[in-house]
Amino acid sequence: MEVGTAAGAGYGEKNPLRLAQRNGYRERDWETRAGRWI
């Protein structure tokens, strides 16, 4: 199976129904000594 088929859009193609983000960005909390930042 090709990655573009699995993601719902080809490389560099914008699609509002895209099933995955392929640019490596993801939201996550920051863990610090002072606590967790959301």
C-alpha cells in the first residue's frame, strides 16, 4: 500500500479529509520542572 493512499492525499497535496499529517508535527504537552504546560 502506498503512503499517499493510506493518508488520503499525495505528497504535497492538500485535502481536508487527510487521515494523517506527514510533516512530523504533532501537538504535545511540555514537561518542565515547574509542571506540565498544555
